[in-house]
Amino acid sequence: MEKHLASVGVTTVAPEKLGLLDQIALGANAATVIAPHGAGLVLSAFMNSGGRVIELSSGDSFESCYRRIAAHLGLEYAYVPLP
């Protein structure tokens, strides 16, 4: 998946390798965050209104806290179920 995303201009980042302030800056400067359900989606809390959050999950559809965060911040949200 990373190879395909890179081919369309998406930059892959490992937030867990960054300090807290760098993670906040990463979220604040991101137009789109694509991540599996989990801590990586916390970056969306620092995004500017109008950004996009794409949550990946191998589980059945569920009520995601990240959908609520996105709605509160004026972000577009999409849930993508994975096989």
C-alpha cells in the first residue's frame, strides 16, 4: 500500500519516531491523514478545517472516535474497511 500511495504523491511518516512537538506540527501541516485505526489518527486533532482523515481498519464498521473528532474540527472523514 505504501508504494501505491507514494506513486500518487502521498508521503509516509512514522509519527512514533518523532518528538511530540514535531508530531503536532506534522498534523497541523497535513492536508490529509491516512492511517489505520489507532494512535496515528490522533494527528487529526491538530489539522486545519477542510483537511481529510482516512481511517483504515480490518474490522467491521464501527463507531469511531476519529469520525467525531473530524466532524468537530470541520474535517472530511472516510472509513475504509480492509480485508
